[in-house]
Amino acid sequence: NNVDIVFTNDKTKWSKCIVVETASNDFINNGLPTIDNTKNFEVRRTPSIDKDGKPMNDGTYGFSYFPGYAIDVETGKRLNIFFGENSVYSGSLTDQLDGKNPIGGDLIFNPSSQTETEVGLPVWGAQHYIYVTRQEYDECKKLEGKLRKGASIINKIKGGASVTWVSFPLGVSSAPLLSIDKGLIPNDLIVKLRVENPYGESRKFDIEKERDCSTYGDHPVYEFEFEPVLNQTDDHSESQDVHLAPNPFYRESGVSTFDLYDISSSSIIQLYDMQGRLLKTWMANDHKIEKNCISDRSCLTFHIDKGVLSVSHIYFLRITDSISGKTVTKKWLII
């Protein structure tokens, strides 16, 4: 899925989420236990906290707030986003962290810039991995049930199947994160995650049917803007009164010809195909204005060599006044 992750210190926009354990078995097998012996990718067994880092006292575990939100840019839906931390870096190893703060066990998104301890243990900011899902935002309520400590492997697979993007953030020593009471994020930031998707119906994700391919039955709707060929409705410049003839033009072998009536001598004429490719350019002042092109109106005649108009199609003539910059576009049908 194509996603925007927005980091912000505006707490009203923060995402309530779960926090999972990121300590690998290498830590645990070497006598470095996690808080409550929680396994990797299980929800942390620490009482939940609110946006200010204070205990919620609601009987839940492992809930916190991510300082921002995630949006599926194709559907406009808000998505569940959550993070992890290595709780090994909250106990005896705290003394080996820069600042000696137990950032691996506080349920706060506060990765440091430290990559390893003095004895070579990997820190990597206390491993605050970011997980973006394809699941519509519900404050991670359903995910918590799949990833809580002691959940079955089947439930963990269902939870893992919801994740589409994983990131490994590190802090920046020259611009550290703020304290939680100041909103954590020094300045707003948008991360854009993009993949190429075929045009089709939007997929509907159900964590209970993670292998299902159901859709919403819709199709994406897009808006396109063609600034070079659009014209303002209140523009009454001389170029708008230009008349193109013949139109349609019945193409025959040899040179193709068209006339432009009442065109300014300062005009630039450009011929484009349907793909936006520029085929030919003319300068009006290179041509002699005639008075005998069918009527008494002044006109210029333009010639297009054989082979330029390779197919019967709609072409575009873009006429720009080089002095005023005003532009008008004419559709030209070639048969």
C-alpha cells in the first residue's frame, strides 16, 4: 500500500497503538531478559501510558501513543501504526546507554542516536522499530489480541500479516527528540512510502481472514491537471479568437496543411500528440500573413511534412503570444 507517515508534536493527532518487544533471541539466550520475559514481537507487559507518558490505570498493558499517524493515500483511510522497543535496555544495561535513560522499557517512542554500547552490544536507538499496517485505524485493538503475550502462533501470523512496512529509525545526535511533555517531535515530517499498484478495486483487509482477497467494490478516482494546455475562462486575449481550419482535416499522402486565422505575428505555435509529445514548432513571424485564405480575414498557412502525422487522431495546437504569455490550445482532428 502507498502510505504517508506524518510525524507531529500535535498530540491531538497522535495514534494510540501497541508497543511490541523487539529484543531478539540473541539477547535472551545470553542471559539478558526482557521485561516480564516477553518474546520478540509480543505486546509489552508494561501498564499502558497516555500521551503525556502517565499511567492510564485502566488495567491494560502495552498501549501507548505514536507521535503521528499513517494514511493510505489511495483510499484516504487512516491506518494502524505501532512501534517497538528493546526492553533489555531498561534494566542492568541502562548504565551503558548514552544519558543512562531506560529508553527501552518506557513505552515512549524515543529512539536515541546510539548504535552500540562500549562493549559492542547493538543498541541502534533501543530498536524502536516502526510498523505500518494495511488495517484501518482502530487504536490497535484487534492487533493487541493477536500479538499479546502467550498468543497462539496462528494469531501471531494473523497479526504479522497486517504489517506492510517496517522501518528502523535512529535519532540524530545534533537534533535530538524533545521530551514527551513537549511533544517529542522537533519539527513536523512526512515520510512517503510508494509502490506501483495496478488500477483496480481497493483491497479490504480483515485480520481474521488475512489471506482473503476481498475488496470494497470501488475503483480509485484521480484528478489530473494539465497546466500547459488549460485556459482561464476570463481570458479574452487576442489568441482566443484564433480560428483553425480545416478541422477536421482529411489526411492524404504528402504534406498536410492548416490555416490559422487572426493570429498575432508574435505567436509561437506548437503541435502536440495525445501523449504530450512535441512534434513541431513554428514562429508566426517567420510566415507571411495573407488575405486570401478563403475569406478576407488575415491568416497564416502552415505545412507539416509527410510522416509527422503518422496516425489518424486528435492533435493539439498550442498557440502562445510571446509578448503577453497568453496561451490557447486548439484541438485538431486528423482523419
